[in-house]
Amino acid sequence: MKTSPIKILIADDIAETRENLRKLLSFDGDFSVIGEAANGLEAVTLAKRLKPDIVLMDINMPIMDGIEATRVITVEAPMSTVVILSVQGEQEYLREAMAAGARNYLVKPFSVDELINTISKTHELESERRARIMPMVAPQRKLGRIVTVFSTKGGVGKTTIATNLAAELSKKANRSVVLVDLDLQFGDIAIMLDTVPVRTIADIAREEEVDSEIVEACLFTHDTGIRVLPSPLRPEQAEIVTGRHVEAILSLLAESFDFIVIDLPQGLGDVSLTAMDAADVVCLITSLELPAIKNASICLEIMDALGYDNDKVKLVVNRPSRESSLDISEVEKTLKRTVNISIPNEGRLVTDSVNTGVPFALSNPNAKISLAVKDLARAVDPQSKGERAERGGAGRENASPRRRIASVFAGIFGFFIHG
Ligand SMILES: Nc1ncnc2c1ncn2[C@@H]1O[C@H](COP(=O)(O)OP(=O)(O)OP(=O)(O)O)[C@@H](O)[C@H]1O
Ligand SMILES: [Mg+2]
């Protein structure tokens, strides 16, 4: 089987040397020169961007020498392997270069065979070493992205947005999405998807231990392919589901799904805070009414005190209307932050979608409201922005949410809540 050519970056300040190396390597189909750098800094930038397999690195170069560049590439572009090009009498530098992370060297002048052998052997050995250590450094655990949809007020569109966001996210091929209804007393995701669930999250909470088997058994698959963990069938069953259950369920779901979209009840409680703490993104939904804005302002303050950074919280205005006395720019001024997404009011479409049990993001993908949901999906998906998909971060300390929220309230309002 033909393997793909070894990608090479040449770093040398003499253009003629770079040209000669490029020519020598071009005779052999096993190599492909993908870039040239005239100094160490350029080599670092190109190594990060082009991800070559091998960097052929001269030692004496202006701006940043080859040894420093090797050190930076070893740490910041670890998938590239450095082979040093040195001249006679640079033994001391050579030792330093190897200590900086270079894997091999060639002493100029060298023959074509020496060049080809050194590159091939170094690459082969490195590939083998990486293949063995990769499973150790990157365990095969998937870490899905947790997105919560939250509001301080009821009826502002949390369930509508969560359901359609999950539908939108699930459109990409090879991407798995689960929608979790944590509005434990009066969750209506199942009804919105026109489904009567057999098992719910309450069945997980009844088990002695939360494991992947029971979680999987309680998910249903909607006709559209969306997987759903429904809320309990009766409000009195809500209290058996605790923050601890939620923590365990989310960590299991994050191992098997790319996105976990969570619909939350209004207001802050143990379950909501546990979910938001575990989340990578919190979508804070508000309407354009004054009380909603006041509550959103308090909520943003609390989230800030909980350590959620600006990027974790996405501010979403649902159904801004022309009749409202406030507009988006006034809201931004009051809340001192930008509104990430504004979702238009499309009553007819939303009602039809609820009646048919098919999210409008799927049935009417080009409607204005669906395009806004698409924007929200982009905002919660780091891959669409080329960011690193990173889990963890703000607000994941070990203190229980309830204790932390108490101290946050105490800090903000100057009093202490017991409990
Ligand atoms: N952008 C919109 N355009 C038109 N109607 C909407 C829009 N968003 C939500 N609605 C409607 O508003 C009502 C409340 O929406 P939804 O149930 O999603 O809110 P919620 O915040 O989940 O409410 P609750 O706090 O009761 O769980 C529903 O009738 C829904 O169809
Ligand atoms: Mg709801």
C-alpha cells in the first residue's frame, strides 16, 4: 500500500540551500516539501500552521536561531520532528539542539542518500513511538460538549430553543446529540417531540448506581434521529433526581455524545447549578421586558461570581418585538455585554412545529427563526470557529453548587444564606 509522502519544512536563512534541499527531495516521491522558512521564528509559525512531519533546521539563523526554534516547536508543535542541519565544528550547539528536542542531525555537506535515510529513519521511529504513546496520553474517552439553556423566567422559550438547537446540531454528519430535559417537574420536551416516553430520568435516579447501561435504556430516539432523556412523567417524581444524579448522568453522556443539550427549569436550584457548572456553554435566554432584563442582569452577576467566563455564557434574546419599549442596544448597554443571538418571533411556524412534533430547524431550515438557531449552534460549537474543543475550566471547583451559590449571594447582596 502506498503511504502518503513525508511532509517537510525547510528552515535555513540561505535561499540557495533551501532551493538545493527542495530539489534533492523532489526527486523522491516519498517526500513533499510543504514550506520554507528563512529564520527560526518563521519556522515556528509555519510548523504550527502547516504541521509538517519533519522540520529540517539550520542552527545559525537571524531573528531566532535553530536551537530556540527547536525548543519552541518541540513544545508547541509536538507533532513535528526536528532534524538539525549543522556544519563541522558545531558539536556544542548540536548537543544543545538535541537537548532542545531535536531527534536527529545531519552534518553539512551530506549526500542525497544520507539526507533521505536520515529523514526516513527519523520519521519511521517517531511514528512508531507516537503510535505507542498516543493511547496513553489521549485515552479513547470522548468528551462531548455540554450546552445548557437557562432563564430566570418561565415561558421565555427555553424548551423551544433547546429542542431546535439540538436538532440543528444533529444535522452535521457523524455527530451525535442528546437532548436532556432537566425541567424535572414540568418538562415538556417529550410532548414537544410528540412522544410518550416509557422511561425517564426518574428511572435512572431509582437505581442504586448510575451506569451507562441504565442511562442508555432511558433514552428514546425521536423519528428525526435525536436522542432524548425525558423528564419524569409526574412532578412528584422530580425530587428523587438530585444534583449528584445529574453530575453522574452528564459525565456518562459526555463520554458517548458529541453534544449534550440541556433544557433547564426557570431559576437557580441544585440541579440547574450542577448542570451549568458542568456545562461548557450556558445560553441565558431573556425577553425584552424590563423584569426579564433586571433578572438577567442579576443572573449574569452571579455567573460572573461563580467564575463562568464571558465566553461560556451566551446571551440570547427571544422574540424581540417592535412594540417593546426596549431595544437590543439598550439591553446591551444595561447588561454591559453583547447579545450573542436574537431569535425572531415566528408564532405560526413555532406552533406548527409543536403540533407536528418536528423541530422547525429541520422542517423549515431557511425560516428566519431557524437561521437564528443556526447562528446559536455556531456560537456553541468551537469547531465552527476553529477554536480548541476544550472541556472544563471555569466554575468546576469541588464545592457543592448550593454552598457556592450561598456564598455568591452573600457576596453580592451582603447577607448570608444558610443551607
Ligand atoms: N421565537 C418564538 N416565536 C414564537 N413563539 C415562540 C418563540 N419562542 C417560544 N415561543 C412560544 O412561547 C411559548 C413558551 O415557550 P417555551 O415552552 O419554549 O418556553 P420555556 O421557557 O421553556 O417555558 P417554561 O418555563 O414553562 O418551561 C410556547 O408557546 C412557544 O411555542
Ligand atoms: Mg420549558
